[in-house]
Amino acid sequence: MLKKLTDIKIGNNAKIVKINSSELRKTLLEMGFIPGTIVRKIRCAPLSDPIEFRLRGFNLSLRKKDADHIIVEED
Amino acid sequence: MVLTVALVGNPNVGKSAIFNALTNLNQNVSNFPRTTVERKDGSMDISGFGFCKISDLPGIYSLTANSLDEIVSRDFIIDQKPELVINIVDASNLEHHLYLTVQLLELQVPMIICFNKIDIAEKMGIIIDYDSIEELLGTPIIKTIAYERTGIKELRKMIKTTLKSVTIHHRELPEIMVLPSNIEEPLKELASCFKNQKEESHRFSEHSRWMAIKYLEGDSDIVNRVEKAKINGKVKNIVKETLIPDPPLEFAKQRYNIIENILKPTVKKPEITRTSVTELLDDVLTHKWLGIPIFITMMWLVFQTTFALGEPFMLLVELIFYYFGNIIEVIFGSPEISPITAFLHGTVVDGLGSIIIFLPNIIILFLAIAVLEDSGYMTRAAFNVDRILSAFGLHGQSFIPMALGIGCTIPAIMSTRSIRGESDRLITILVSPFISCGARLPVYVLFAGAFFPGNEGNIIFSLYMLGIIVAIIMALIFRKTLFRDQISPFLIEFPPYLRPRLNAIVLKAWVNAKLFLRKAGYLIFLSVSIIWIMNELGLVEPIGKVMQPFFSPFGLDWQLSASLLFGFIAKEVVVGALGTMYGDIPEGNLTDYLAESSPLAGNPAAAFGYMVFVLLYLPCVAAIGAIKGETNSWKWTMFSIAYTTIVAYIAALIVMLTFSFYSGIFGV
């Protein structure tokens, strides 16, 4: 089942299926958010935004509105 | 001919440390023309080549046209044609860092790759076969631990070796960079098309493959250049035949494939490379309920330590200036008879002295910033508050600079350098001066004591709150008017926590302090001298009288008006200046004089208005110097001075009127 990266459970892994069009798309692709990549949701900030993710051996945070464009399949 | 070397790498990889090590701090900070992108140039002594120019380019993740930093960096490499590019990567984070490396290899420029932070890689249990990577990439690799200068000697040797053997700007493409044939074939065709056209700039002939890749990717800057070069006909044909459905995705994917092909055979990484310490700390420091209170406590601790540690140094500075004043008197005679003594007493001892006395505190705050950055905590602090700040048009990264403003505006402004988005940085620089700094406290204490005895604490607290509110409102206004573009994305890497390293923080604080003194120093001295001259020429009273009408709603006399002028030097000078101008009133009785005999007597509303004006109006000359240093623009510096004063005046008026209205109702 396809979901937004924002919506997966904390601590879970997900495989990226596609990156929807947005201003940040090119940047996200270059940071390594590529279809087929495994991403793990680590935690949310105290006010639930931004969200910390782990992929390709490093940790990165994204705002919800940007993570919403990343469509994944939860593990 | 002077040889040029460029340093390129991701943000926070340790470029500055390597740059400092190679240049031995012989460096100069400026801006790339027509931008606020910082440019660091230095000279490095390479035996056999004399002094070479070395440029530290902005930290970037890629060579796209997505951000100004990237465009500026790639244009530098292509147009300035450095004889050597040193790419610095984080050995503990190769999969991420090699993305830039792969793009530099596409450019086919002479290169050395520096694997920095090998100590961290080792601690994580990462085993790297450097020789194999060297072979795969056809590029020399130097291992370094930049902040302790390990590997720097070897780096210098390799720079010398490479410079000696570089004859052409263009180099061979390593085998591993060849793409699958469905892309490689049209790419090669397009590249040879670019290579053979005659009229355009050298970048088409010397970087034809990179240009072709960028064109197929749809890079806006490159597409423009190709259109302008008028080779469009042939080019469009090739592109039509090439069926790449989603070029940005395809090329990003291919690059990560290349990276995998490089790393799989050469690097062994344990499953978990993130220490449990980092995870635990993050659980606490970004905790839903604890995160923000912990941050506030941290900042409070920082300020307490700063002023506690700073105090003995402040006394030392006072002593030094006192003795300096005495020595001058001994040499040149007393101030009444010797103009030299009078000048030096006025400008150096009183003027500069009142600014330098805060220097120890400023340096300690720089150290605190360096500790927060080095440990990795800065990014988590920004993470915690981004949601709130975004609502006001500010980026999470603006939080620490603004919080520092409570201590002193100067470190606040200088720490905005870590904010990556240009408009986010500028807005933060413009609103930070509204946050009440430590130097204004003596003014508040004096006036609150005179007009609100028993209520000093509440009055001063409300002033601090007002400063924060005005800063936030102005940030919102700026975001909606002058800087209508979006807040830059929150795309921040979380490094593992590090025990702050003494060398690294002392060096950072030292570089900041030097920078501040160099950029603000002359401005400070100049302004102090001018005001002293005005004073000597007896201009203060006439100037005060000219200023007085503007402050008529508050009913100020010329002394109170003129004292605001002295706030330009340093906010706390306002108190001293008042004392001097009112003549010989013994200490402590200035309070009574203000409360009973000055034009503000019996008018707490106007007094409060005066305090609000002091809170908000122009930054002190040292802060102005810092603003000029960070923005590299007289336009923004002048704008800061003007708009803060206007806002201060309006706010002071509103506050005074509101206060008298309510005190009228409640009979206060």
C-alpha cells in the first residue's frame, strides 16, 4: 500500500516508490531520496515538525510539507 | 603566474579547518560579486611554486543550479580554471559525500580527494581500502584529521606533486563513470557536438561531457547557455532520439549506482554506525516535552557562564585602559593642558574602552557558539523550534542567533553565517538588533529605578518581551514584503554527537574574533573619534538642541536627546553621557535628578517611551560593523540603522500613549 513518507510509523522502514513533483524534487533526488531507497523514520520534533529520517548511512530532517511529496511502501 | 587551487566539499565536512591549516590563517573573507555568498581566499606556500592562491568555496551538496552557492561554486571552477580542485569528503559518510565527487569527476578537472574525519570512521568500525578507491577513481586520495592537522603535510606534498604534473585542464574519465549504453551513447554524441562548436566559451569544449549531462538533466542555466550558443538544431535532434523519461531522477540514480560500484568492493561498514550515545542524547534533547525547556536552560547557562567568566577579564580590561590613560598623562601631560592627552583619553580610553570592555564577553560567547556547533547540538536546537519560527517567516536555524542577541548583538549577527538560505539570513540579521542586549541594561536600571521604584523587575522584563515581539513582527513583515520568497527548506543533516574538541573551538572562536575586529574595528574607532571631536568642538549641546524638537512628544531636554547620540557608540554609554551632560551630580543622584528635576519628572509614560526607544533604535557601532561584515553591503547596513530608528520612534510613541491612557484610567 502506498503512503506518504510523513505517514509511516516512527521506527519503521519504507521503500521509496516515487517522488512527486515539487520545488524540492531535484534536491530530494540528489540527497538520495531515489525510488528503491530504504528510508527509516527516526523521530518527530517536539511540535511534530520537522521529521528526522535515516537513509544511505546518514540522518537528515525534512519538514512535513516536503516529506509529503515522497511516496513510499511501508515495510 | 600564480596558481589557483579550489577547495570543494559538503557543508560541515571540515573544509575550513583544512583551509586554515593550508593557509596558516593567511586569508581574506569577502563576497562573490553581486551576491551575499561568502568567499574565502588565502595564500598557501607550496615549495617549488611559491605562494599559490587557494579559494574555499561554499559548502555544497551538488553542482546543480538549485542554489546560489552551487552556481557560484561551479562557475568558479569552470571560469576561473583553478589548476587543482581539492574535494574534501567525510570518510564516515561516504555514500552521501561521494555524490559531489562524482559530479566533479564529470567535470574532468584535475583533482585530489581528501578523506577527512578518518578518526570518526575508524571509531565507527568502517574499514576503507583507500588504494582500490584511488585506482577506481584515477585520483590521489589523502587521509586527514583536519582539526588536529593530521595528514596536512601529506596533502601539501600531493598538491605539489599534482601541480607539477598538470599540463592540461582536462583529464581522463575513469572507467567507473561510464553510464549504461542507452544513456552513454546519446551523451557522447551530444558531448562531441558541444566540443566541436567553435564560437562559444571554453566551457563547451573543455567540459563537454558535463555540459551534455547537465543539458540532458534539464539544468536551467546550461539550457540557457546552449540556446544562446545557437547549436540548437543538432542538439534538439540528439535529445529527441534519447528516450530518458525522467532525466533528473535517471541521472541521480546513475550517480548513486556509480557510488555503490565504488563503495561495495572497497568499504566495509558495520550494520549500526550510529552510536547509542547519539541516539540516547537525541531522545532526550529533542524529546516532546523536555526538548525545548532543555534548550532554554542551556542558553541560560551559556549567559550565566559568559558573564561570570567574563567579569575578571572585564576588570582586567578596565585596569589596562586606566593604566594606559595614566601613562599618556605622564608622557604628554594632563588633559587640561595637552590636546594629545585629551584626544587619547576621549577616544581610546573612554570611547574604545567602553566597547573593548565587552570584548571578553563577546569572545566567550563565540566559544559557546563553537561548542554548540562542534558538538552537533546546534542542528538539534534548530530542529526543535523550526515549527514555531516558520510561523513567523523565520528558519529554525535563526533561533540560536536570535537567542544569543540577549547577551550581545555581535555574536548573534556573526552566527547567522550558519543559516544557509540567503533571505533567511538577511531577515535574521535585520531583526536581531531588536532583541535587548546586555549593554542596554544599565539604561533600564537607571530609568526603571527613577520612575518605577519597586517595579523595576517587571518593567525590565516587559522590555525584553517587547524586543522579542517586535523582532518577530518585523520578521513576518519582511517575509511578506521585501523577501517574498519562501523560507528555505529545512534539509539539515544530523551528525553524530561529538565531544567538542578544544583545538577546533578555540580556532573557530579566534577566527570569529579576528574577523570581527578587522571588519568592525576601524568603523568603531572612526565613529568614536568623530563623536569625541564633536564633543570637544562643543557641538554636543547644539546637536542636542537640534534633536530635541524631534523628541518633543516625549518632552526631552537637549541632554536626554543628545545622550541618544552616544548610544551609537555603545548603549551603556548613554548613562555615562547623561551624567556628564547634567554636570556635577554625584553618583546615584542621577536617579533622583531624573525622577525629580529632569523634564521627565512625574511623567513615567514618557520615561517608558524613552526606554523603548533605547531598546529598539539603531544597533551600536560594533553591531553595525558586524552587520556590514556579514552582509557585505552598505545598503543593508544603512537600512538597519534607519529602519530600526524609525520603528523605535513609532513604538516608543505608541507605548507612551498607551501607557498614559491606561494609567489615566487606573490612576497609576
